[in-house]
Amino acid sequence: MTEPLLTIEDLRVDIASRERTVHALDGISLELAPGEALGVVGESGCGKTMTALSVLGLLPPGGEVTGGRVLFDGTDLAAAPAPVLQDVRGNTIGMVFQDPLTSLNPTMTIGAQVAEPLLLHRTGLGRKEAWARAEEMLRLVGMPQPAERMKAYPHQLSGGMRQRVAIAMALVCEPKLLIADEPTTALDVTTQHQILELIDGLRQRLGMAMILVTHDLGVIANRVDRVAVMYAGKVAEQSDVRGLFARPRHRYTEALFASLPERAADNGTELHTIPGLPPNLAVRPTGCRFAPRCTFATDECRTQEPPLADDEVGGEVGGEKNQAHRFACFHPVPDDASEDEVVLPAAVPAPGAPGDVLLELDALVKEFPLKGGAFSRRRGTVSAVGGVSLEIRRGETFGMVGESGCGKTTLGRIVAGLEEPTAGRVRFDGGDPADMSRAERRAHRRRVQLMFQDSTAAMDPRMRVGEILREPLVIQGVGSRAEQEERIARLLDAVGLPRGAVHRYPHEFSGGQRQRLGLARALTLSPDLVVADEPVSALDVSVQAQILNLMRELQRERGLTYLFISHDLAVVRHLADTVGVMYLGKLVESGPAEQVYAHPLHPYTRGLLDTVNLPDPEAAAGLERTPLAGETPSAAKPPSGCRFRTRCPVAQEVCSTTDPPVSTPNSTGHQVACHFPLPAPRLASTA
């Protein structure tokens, strides 16, 4: 039997502050074989990242290992002195952190940062040789023009490029173990696919083991061999990946899977949500830590802690015996669980007929000046939006999808009035804001509000929540002080937050709670249209489900219209009535959501859908998929003709010379801008 490369035995970690001590990890035990990939999944705050950081001794201030061992290659890293840990970090264990921008030194060039681990850990290696090896590693991770990028600084690179730099730094010394902490959070599906394919390829080439920390169940399903599901500082369930997705046993794992938007999109129900919040780990909970949120909990669960035991039922997955499936639950999911044993979400009420056109964009263009430096003259333009025309009807949700840099956010900012278009028209409820007087435009702004992607950055950290929510009412002169406070109280009720939240600051809330505050802020002036820019991109699946259900409920109650911008195709499929697909500033396809997803007409849309990680290993293995390849061209110099032609598998000569016109293959409003669209489905006769 192969000896484990990494063994974590009964690991306990406390984080002490002046006010309290948080028991972040309480008895974690895991094993990792050489070359194996282990996925660690769970809600935010469950201990995933803390487990990863504990391996390298990178605990936050006040953090301390209070028990257990971390055996790596025969050495207990939990008790190792600083020199031993310094020799391990970046050498035999590499780590890719969640946010590459904050983990890279803004004052050092990319080349210097990638070469630094070699100079530290490879004695006798000269700077010239280290620089050459760093450039080779950047080429290996797919960095375009690596020689030029070596001289660049982190802020000059895109998010996907910075993540490639972080991977190059982690792998330049060819470690035995790679720890990847949320390496693709907030990246679009194609960049995510490229990064994960890159990690997989390098892992197999170098024979590395890997710990992949993520809240994305689709990534887990397709990229690891085994999975550990964590909850409140403990391991709730462990299994091989196929066994876990085919037959989860812990009720928490079952609830996570039920929260996936793919499940609700197929059966027309609301997203399943997990009630309540994870426990406060400043006090060790009694009994099962999931019991307060579990619909199957009994008195036994509330008073006794279930052990992590082997699955006695066993079972087969894909004709193979399911080995080493362990879970800590007194009332596990039965092996022959039927639909009536699972508490299903309520069906979503049928939406009303779409109203009249609320928002119309006509040949909208937005270009930004491109400058070479602080004192240089203009050197051209960046084509952010290149002639987009669309309609959004009152009461519907229009989902806008596409890769990063395609112009989605710029389009949303123009609709919200934060950017002025270079050309084209924006008509809202029949009127053009460009033709309005100052007073009319001020009143118009009340009717269109923006829900920002980063709710933390969108709120002043020095202001209490009550002041943040009251500010737009004061600016617009709406109501007396008492009326304003009453409206704020009703808003907090509507978004599921206590009225006492008005006395707290934004940093005192969780990520999901801050996103609820962001939604409340957008609804303060009772708008007709809310532009939601990536509102759930960084949230785990259970919190995401709560926010999406809340948005849909408020839409029904208030008659809201949403322009929902996202790179998460599953979320858009669940929420949107109509979908628009953007590529490099162009709207290449639009139509009813169910048709766009079931029968995409544009090769780009098909490539996007084929790139998505399905949260089902069995289904993913049986599909023929052609993910998108290549890099998106620069918006400063987009390709002639069809902008997608440089990555299109069916492009021909006409694509390079002529911009494809918009066509409507059927009578349902499904439109596509392509010279060679994919075959449209034949509609059934209504006769």
C-alpha cells in the first residue's frame, strides 16, 4: 500500500482575539496519496481555507494549532520550527491563493516574483538561469508573450493572467503538493476552464498531489478524485467523487446539492435553501453541528456528536464498489431515498405576461480613450460596446452573459446612467435621458438603480447601515425623517435582515448579508429597473440560493424588472426569462432562456455552454463537448468582420470582411448575429 504524502490527524486550530477565541478547526483528519487530487468543499466559514493554511503554518494573527499533527513526507509541520516551514513553502508545497492581486507584490515585476522561489530554494542557481526558468514556466502556464510579461507589473495584467502568474510561482520549484484555494472564484467560465485544465495538465506532468479548496460543486465534480465536505470546523463526509455525487449520505451534503441552480432550472421550482446560519464557533456546539438547520434532526442529534464512520450500506457507482465513504450523521440519506422523503422547494408561481417595453437600446456604442501614459497623447480607443440593440419588457428578467471584458458591466453602467454612450440611444419608458432636463434626469435616476458586484466596496465603511440606506432618500428629498426610517425598516424586513441592523457597520455582516444590504440599497427609491452586476459571483451555493430566491420574490411583489449581468450560466438559466450573449462588445445571440440554452444558434454560445463544469461526474463523462479555446482579442484592436472569427470553428472568408447581420430563424424572437449559425430546431406546428 502506498504511504500517504500528507496525513492530517485530529487537527485543532484556535484563533484568539481580545474578545473571544474561535475554535476554527475541531478535529480534522484527512489523508492524501502521492498524485491524488482531494477536493474540500463547504459553505464560507466552514474551515476549508483554514485547513489549507494550517498545512503551511500560515495561520492568521492569533491562530494556533492546539492539537493534532500535519505529517508531510514524514515531517510534522504543525510542530516544525520556522526554518523547516520556510524551506517547505514554495519548494515542496506550492500554494495558489484565492485573490492573486493581493498575493502578488505590486512593486515587483512578474519575472522577479516567479524567479524568487528559485533563488530562495535552489542554491547555486544564478539570476540569469532563474530568470530563464521563470520565463519558461510562464510559457508553460499559457501566458501570452511571456518575455514581455516578465517585465510587467501585476496591475497591468487581467485577472486570468494574474492567476497564471500565481500558478507559475507555485509550480516553478516543481513541488510534490499543490494547494489551490478558490483558484477560479469570480472568473468567467472560459478562463476558469483554462486555469483548471492548466492545473490538471501540470499536475499529471509533474506527478503532484493537489488539494483543491472551492465552493463550486461543478469544479469538484470534474477535477478531483476524492472529496471532503466540511461544516463548522469538522469533516461531515468523505468519499470518492463519483460516490459522493451519486449517493450523498450526510444531510448537509444533500442540502448543498439541492441548492444548485441546475436542479431548480430543470423542475421549475425555487432554489432550495438551508435555513439558519452556521454555528458560532466561539463556543463549541453540543451535538451535531448541523442539527439546528437540519429538518431531520432529533434529540439525539442535539445532545450527541455523531462520529465519522464508514458507510455500512455500501453500494456501487458505475459498476464499481464505492470505497471509503465516511460520514458523521445519525440520520443519513437512505440508500433507496425516494423523492417524497426529500423536502422539495415550492414551485415558482407562473410569471405574468410580459408588459410593454421598459428599456430599449438602439445601436449603443461606448468607446474609451486609450492612452500610453500620464503625459502622452491619445493612442486610439477601446471598443467596450460595439453597437448593441435590445429590448427589455416590464416585469421580466433579462440575463446578460459572456466572458470577462465582453462589455456586460459597461452596458449596465450606461443603463444606470453612470456612463454616457459614445453613440446610439437609450430609451427608458419611451424617453431618452439624453433629452431630459437636469430636473427630469434627477427624477429618472430614481427609477433605475444598480446592484454592485462587490457589495463591500460599494458601501462606505465609515457609515452605519441606517445612514447608507437613508442617503438616497435624503438626496432625492423623499419623506420626513420618520417616514424615511419607517421605509428603511420595511426594506430590512423585505430582504430578511433585523431592523437593528441600522446601527451596525458593513464589515459586521457576512458576505450574503452584505449582498442583501446591497439589494436593499438598490430598492430604497422603489425603482422600476434594477441592474444587478454579478450579485452572487463570490457567494457559496447555499447563500447564493437565498439571494436569488429573494430577488425573485421581490420581483413578484414589486413588479421589478432586472437586467441581470453574470458569467454564471446556471444562475442565469434559473433566473432569466430572456438571455443575451455578448462577445467583445457585440450582442451575438438573444432570445427566450429555455431556447438559448437548449438550442444555441451561435458557435460562441455553444462553446460557452460546453465549457461549463456540470455538477454531475456521470453526466459530464457521457457528453461530447467542445469547450472554447484561444484568447479573447484586444478590445483596442478588435478583429475585422465578425469579432469571434479568430476563435470560431466554422469561420470562413466572409467572416473576416463582413460584420454578420442579425437574423431571426423562427417566430419566437430567438436572434443570432452569425454568417453560419448552428441549425435551428424545427418548431412544432400549432395547427
